[in-house]
Amino acid sequence: MVDPNIQTIDLVSSIRDVSPCPTCDISFSFSDETTGEKSELFAHKLILACGSPVFMAQFYGLIKERKDSIPIEDSSIEAFKVFLDVLYNKKVPLNDMDFPFLGELFYLADKYRLTLLKSSIVQEVSSRKMVAEKVLEAAKLAEIYAPLEQFSNSLHQICSSFVRDNPESVLKVFDDEDVGEESSCILHRLMARARRSKPEPPLIPICTNCTHDPCLNGEKLTPNNFVAGASISWVDKPSCLLPRTTTTCGWCYGELLL
């Protein structure tokens, strides 16, 4: 049997999977508000500090955390576990999470300053297609998370797009929803926001030749705009006569007016 090369072993995932283990030096405690049941998640200060500047300051800053167990009162244990998994470089399937869970995760990413995770969550929310059964819930959630503008705006955007593009489905939401001050106000604000929002402009395809946006069609070739592999041609006129909307610039890119 050949011993594995130690450098190819995913040590971070290994020690996370067997936690708690002798190397863990910090824990996070949770208490269920309904049952009072207590539970803990274990971790390593060094790994957390490497992934979050907040943890770095908390564990290794001028005023260090002296406790070995930190109570967490502003997150569910499920969301915090996923958050820790991210810091341990585990793949997290954001597409499997519902909006409330993504909101919890975004809050933690904002609190502990994980910019990349925040961007990934916003991208995931923005990519989803809204359905009538979820639009009111999502609109409520967007208002709850209003202080977290990026997350809130991404929810508002897909809700507004749905309202604008599916008026019949919106009427069905009104018909199915019980009359109440909270729901009525949220639906009213959602309709107003949808009316103010503008449809996103269609994407203009990037030129397949120069791969620039905007296209370099008609530009004089210089060392600064040279693109390896792009087709170029000599032209006698000082500028290209092709319209700027063309998606290829094979015969005119660069002009080569040397």
C-alpha cells in the first residue's frame, strides 16, 4: 500500500468532518427558544480568522476573546453551520436553499465581512425565477432585510419583474390572500415599486472577434488594444463604415493605419 502524499489531503475538510476533535479550540453555543435544548458547533480559531477579518480581530486582535464558548443568539444553528462550512472551504449548494435561509446566511456574511459569499447569494437570488406562490413571502422578506440593501434589493428586483410581467398572476395573489393590513400594505408597496422599476435592457452580445465591450470595430490598431488571434485588415478610409451594432468586426478591426 502506497502512503498518500500529505500535501494532497484536504486537511480542512477532514478536521471539520470529525469535529469536535482535539484540535478544536473554540465552540459556538445555541439554545432553542421553544424547547430550551442546547447545542454546540466546534471550530478552529486560526481557520476562522483566515476567512474572516472579524474573527481575526476577535481571536487575535488587541482585545482578544477570552471565552472558549461563544453564545450565538442572532442565528439558527443550521445557518451558522453552513456559514462555518464556507469558512472551511466546503462547497455550499446555494441553489438548494430557500429565501429565508439565504437571508440568514447573507446576514452572517455581512456581519463577519465575507464579501464573496454576499455576492454569491445576491447572484443566486437574482438568477431565480419568481412564482406567484412565493412572491408575497419574498416581498415580506425583502422588507425584513431592508438594512441589508444588496440582499433586499435583489429580492425586490425579482418580485418587481414578476409583477410587471405577470399581471394576471398578481391579481390571483390578491384574490387568494386574506385581507389584512400587513399583506395589503406589502402588496401595495410591491405594485408601486414594480411600476417605478424599469425593465433591464437586453444584453448586447460581445464581439466574437475582438472580445471587447464595446467592440473595437473601426478603432486604429495600437499596442494597447491589440488582441491576439483577432482578425484585422487594412482599410484606406480613416474610419470603418460598418454600424456599431455589428457583432463581428473581422474585416475592419484595427484599420492598421500605420
